[in-house]
Amino acid sequence: MSVGFVMLCHTALDRAAQVARHWAEHGCPVVIHVDRRVGKGPFRRMQRVLEGVADIRFSERFACEWGTWGLVAATQAASTLMLRDFPAVRHVYLASGSCLPLRPVKELVAYLDSRPRTDFIESVTTEDVGWTVGGLNIERFTLRFPFSWRKQRRLFDGYVRLQRRLGFRRRIPAGLVPHLGSQWWCLTRQTLSAILESPDRAAHDAYFKRVWIPDESYFQTLVRQVSANVESRSLTLSKFDFQGKPHIFYDDHLQLLRKSDCFVARKIWPHADKLYRVFLSDDAGNQPAAEPNPGKIDRLFSKAVERRTKGRAGLYMQSRFPQWNWENGMTAAPYSVFEGFSELFENFDIWLGKVTGTRVHGHLFAPDRVAFAGGEKVYNGALSDSAKLRDYNPRSFLVSLIWNTRGERQCLQFGPDDNQEIGAFFARDPNAQISVISGAWAVPLFRANVNFGEIRKEAARLQKIEAAHLAELRDPSVKAKVRIWTLAEFVENPMEPLQTIIDEISPRSNRRLTEAPRMADLTGFGQFLQNLRNQGMQPVLMGDFPAGDDPRPTTTRRGRPYLVK
Amino acid sequence: MGIWTTYRLRLARKRWRLRAFRKRRELTPVVSRINAVRPNHLLLFSTVRNEKIRLPYFLRYYRDLGINHFFFVDNDSDDGTREYLAEQADVSLWRAKASYKRARFGVDWLNWLLMRHGHGHWTMVVDPDEFFVYPFCDTRPLRALTDWLDASSIKSFSAMLLDMYPKGPVSAQPYREGQDPFEIANWFDSGNYTMAKNPSYGNLWIQGGARSRVFFADNPERAPALNKVPLVKWHRDYAYVSSTHMLLPRGLNLVYDEWGGEKASGCLLHAKFIDTLATKTAEELRRKEHFANSHEYRAYQEGLLASPDLWCKWSEKYINWRQLEILGLMSKGNWA
């Protein structure tokens, strides 16, 4: 009989009784403290259930509101009783009513027997604590907290602010260095009795009665006064989420808990029948004695907290709808927008798909229908090619497409004839790579078999739209990777910009482009622009095309595509 | 939110509650077993009409989740629904002969029952073709979820409506009474949803899915809303405003995180598209008791004649809740 358990119980007394019986029947005395706020009925029932089990005591009851002195008073009373009634106990283990032993009692006993002088208690100086919720560290010890944090939050916060402003500070008793740590510890008789029987106890108690959350600091601080051998960790596996409430274990955590090799875990859901059945049966365990290793459980819970605080980038759904600038990734993955390329080059999409191995769509925001790659009518995630559905919420359309195709880079064409509403969105998106050949929309007009009057009108319309879009892309708030060339610049030297873009899309391929896409025949394009000018429309976005001076000889139309050195 | 808006919404809430109070007279109790309800019981509320064929599976599904007591309003069925429900030991049943439409599609009736019997309980409000799926629903009962919500001080839980449909014509496979409808309708659309925030009530407005793709491609703004908040720790001052899409006070509609994180949420699998739809559509068109001139049912009639198959090659086959979570349709949030 080397370890005794002190149990603090608030709810689910039947489960607490089950665990207490387990410990007592395996030779460990148990002292149970039941919260005074628990009614008489349930308390009596618990006493009746445990009647006749040797080595179980009930200690004096205190009201244990969270974060108040009652919890410490309860612990003190129960520990004193334990030390008095069970002189053979060497280690006292503080547990709660929702704790569950994960390893056989004899393994814990053996573990403690081989460390007879060690106090297991998490005890960290206030400067080094990273986990306190609410931002109160050292102030827990220097301010006063007369109001309940749970029930009188406004008063609590207001009073803290007031004390800060007035510069109020309580004096910390001489010799005490504030430490914080998990409430659940396992102390040796020597240490515990030294704390409880200290000549200064009255002074300490008076001080800690007004400290915020004394159950996380009373023993953690005082143990540093009396113990020479503090192992600063808790033997109880207990994880807290981002709001500071403990994570709860369910039946489906069984394997994780088994593999953790921890001695005791909290908090267990009271209806987790399987956990209670498995871990309280005698044949549980029989693994070789291992050190507790809660790494896997740590990862599981820290992932959960990350999901709750950061979420999955680029996901918009019923329970994640970030405000402007809080998206943490406006879209799920990088994608490329090409403006003017499919107008200047023939079969640009096929070429691009071949060179980069990505999915290349046509004009996804075209006015008549969504031009998915391969002319599909429905696409990943059952996105429809209906222009009306898309235009109902273009932003949802784009983010859904990028989300649905995670793992495969998407490229899309865009131009002044398309729905412009989306332009502002991808300009702001760091995942977007936008390459623009400005004025390239004039090429199809140039080659169209339409009356010149209509061409002139259309050119004026498209130029106006594109000018507005370019202004958007040149805004200082733009986060996308934007590159803009005029048509004249691009035609002069198309390979270098193409190489840059493609290197960025697939950086690992690292090869030189050998085959250029075939450029549209621009013979007479300069004259065409001059005709527009003559009709009173000023084409500015395509750059400088002198009339009559054709940019490229017609040879690119025939023969094999030219090779680059 | 200004004082004026707060006040206006408060008045609106009072008005809905008063309306529910007036509509209580349309409800005649058939069987009342409310004495069996204990303070910690999980309750389910639903309005039904001629759903006899669906009810056996519906009751079994929700009993297995851990619902302790069912509250049904029967809107004048003539197929034996009422008799069937009256026999069930965990059902309390009311009958309403009045207009479904004028009771705002049953919301007024349910608001009244919730006010009377839901106070202080976790309450589930679903239609008989909606099946609730939540994180870990294959290993943890509903009470695990509500206990966790209680511990986290969360009062309402979101579950988006997910339209399920079969592969092939909707009426090709007959549905048998007691059968799991998702043996037939086990496909869904995974990534074509649109969402926008409703500035006055604070809820998200979600549309899309198969119904929008097939029936409302030319008229997307009329596609049905899919956002739902079916699970609420009820207080007698609360009121559902429009179906279970939104509630007042509007804090209950804030089931989504706005700072990048994900809150926990579930899905309501919607077993509407099985062979019972054709009869239902004909009946509802005759009754004209549905929302906005029953335009939804008219769209089904036209749509199902033109293209009886909702399936497409990008449809996803339903496996389990983890699949829905990976696809981003629901989330575990910080529940682990």
C-alpha cells in the first residue's frame, strides 16, 4: 500500500464510485470529496454504493466553484484525512471524479516504488506559462478577484481593468515564488505533510484564498518550498482546448488511450461505457512497463484546436465563412489566370496543358456558358456549366472549383467579354497568378468577318472594360502575382514571358520551352488599328503597332513551329 | 448592430411567438405522453402529412441516435400516419386540420410545441425525410454531442441540407416501408454550393446542390435554401422564423466562424428524391400549400419529366460522415 487516491467529485457520481471501488479493491485507499453543491440524494446513493468497501473514506464537503478556493480547501481536507487514516501511504494521487486509470494499479505502484522520493507535479514559473486563458499570469497573484468569472464576467473583467489602471498590487508573501501548473498531482507523504503542517500555513492560506484559480497554483507554488525532488509533469493525461476547457474522451479513443501508456486520463465522458468496462477490468494491459507517452493524443487535440482557430484554407461552408481579410487563404490552392493568350495563340489551352501538365480551362466566366476543360457540361464537385448559376455567385463558383480540384493546378482564360465581377476577387488572392496581354482581344475582332462599324463599337466596349480591369490589377492592395504586357511587347518576344510563367507553374520541371504555341497571323494588324483610329476610336491597350509595319512575318503560319536556342 | 435593429428583431420575435400562441388552437391533441419526458431528455419535433411509408425508418433512425421523445403534428393525413404514430410509446401527437401554408408551413405549430414542451431541452426539429449526421455519429450517440455543446456553451448546431438522389430515374427503385432510403438515394453533389450572409438575421444563406443544378439552372435565386439549424438548446423565448433556416434571437444563427476557423457542424441527409416524390409532387400541386406558390414542386414536375436522372459523373457516393468532413460539407470543429 504505497499510493492513495484523493478524488474530487462534482458530477456523474456513479462513475466516480466505480473508479473508487476499482482502486480500493486493488489495495489503494481512496478519500472521496463530493462537492457540497451536489444534492443529498446523489451523495447518499454514492455512500450506499460504496458501503462495505474497505479503505474508502468521505471527507468534509466544501462548495467547489470553478477557480475558487473551495477546491484547495477540499484537497487539503481530503489529503489530511488520507495521511491520518492510512499511515502506510507514501504517495498521494490527486484525481477527479471523471478520471479513469488506463494501466493496472500494480504498474502505477511499481512505477512509484522505483521513484519513492519524487513529487510529480507540474510547476512552472508564471513567465514560462504559455497556456493561461484570459491573459492573466502573474496578475493571478497580484490582483484581487472578488467576482465570479463564470457568473459575473463583466464585473470580473471591469474590476481587473480598474486595478490595472490604479496600479493596485497585492504583496506576494516573502519567500514564495509563484508557480502554476496542472491541478492533478501526485505528491509524497513528506512533501504533502510539510505543506499541510507548515507553521506558515495560515498565512499561505489567507494569501491564496484571494488568488485567481488557486487550485492551479497553491500546491504548485508551495511544493517548491519543501520538496527537493520535483518532477514537473502530471501523471494524469489531461488536455485543454483553446477555451481552457478539458478535452473529453469517448469510446472511440480507446486505442489512443491504450497506446498513450499514461496512468490516469481525464476527462472521460460519463456514458463512455466501453472505456469504463475495458480499463476497469482486471485483464487490461499487461504491456511492458513503459514511460507515459501522450504524443499521439497531443497531436490529435492540437489538430482539433488548429481546425477550430485556423480552419482549412480556401474552404467556405456552413460553419466557416470568414470575413474579408480573415480568410487565411482565400482559395485552397494556387491557380493561373491567362488574359489574352487564347486570343493571340491558336489552341493555346492544348499547348499549355501539354507543357505544364495542368488542367487548362477556357473562358470560365464567358457570358454564354462555363468553358470547362474538354467542354465538360459538369465538372468536379458537380459544378454546372450554366452561366446563370455561375453568375449568381461568381466568387462561390471560383472558390468551389479550386477547392474541388485540390491537388491539381487549374489554369483559366479570362478577358473583357467575361463576367468582370470576379476580377476584383482574384486580384486580391495571393494564390492567383495573373498574366495579361493587354489589348489581345483586338485580334479576334481583326480576324472577324463583321461590318467595321460593329467592330469599332465592340472594340470601344472591350477596351473600356479591360482598362478598368487593369486599373484593378495595378491597385496597391493587389496580392496576386500580376504580370502585364502590351500586345506589341509580347509579340516582339513571346518566348521569354512564356518561359517565366511556365517555370512558375511547374518549378520542378526546369526545362526550356522548345515548342511555342502557334501565333495568330497578324499581317495587316497595324493597318487594322489605324483604321480604328481613323474611325475615331483610339486603341491604346495593345501598345505601339505602326501602321503598315507588320510585327511578324507570315512564316509562323507555315512550316514547323520555330525552335528556340 | 444598432439599438434600432435590436429592437426591431425583438418585436419580430415577439410577433412570431404571439402568432404561435394564436395558432395553438389549431392543434388538437391525439395522444399525449409528455409525462414521460424527463429533464435531460432529447426531444424531436416534426410536422407530417401522409408519411406513413417513411415513418418506421425515421423513428428507428432517431431512436438509435438517442432521441427520447417525439412530438408530431399530423396535418390531416389520410394514409394511416396518425394511427401509426399514436401507437408508438415515445410519441406525443397532435392533429392540425388547418392550412399548412397559413401556419407558415408548420413553423407556427412547432414553435408553439417548442415553447410549451421544449424549454430547457436539446431539441431537434426535422422533416420526416431529413436524417441528421454529425461528427462521430457512428461511434458517439447524440447525447455525447449535446453534452459537449453544453460544456462549450454552444446553444445551436448547424446541419446543412444535403440532397441525396439515386443513380438513374428517381422512380426506378421502389421504396419499401422501413427501408433505409439511402440504400436507394446514395449520391450527392459535393462542391457546387453558394453562400451569402443574410445581414438582418445573421444567418448564412446556402443554395446549390443537385436541386439547383438540375431544376433551377435558369433561376438560381429561387433554388431552395439549404442552411438549417435543427438542433437547439431550446428556451421558451426562442422562435424559428422560416422553417429551420433561421431563428431569433439571431445569435443562434451564428453557427459559423468568421475569423478563419471552423465550428463543428453536421448535415441533414435529405431523402426527398425517391419514388415517393411523384405522388408527393402531384398531391402538393393539388393542395397548393407550399412556399411561394409551390414553385418548387412545379419545378420538380417539369424537371423530372424532362430529365428524370439527377445523377452525373461527378456525383459522390455517400460513405460516411468522415467523407462529408473531408469534402468540406461539415466539420468536426474542435471536437476530437
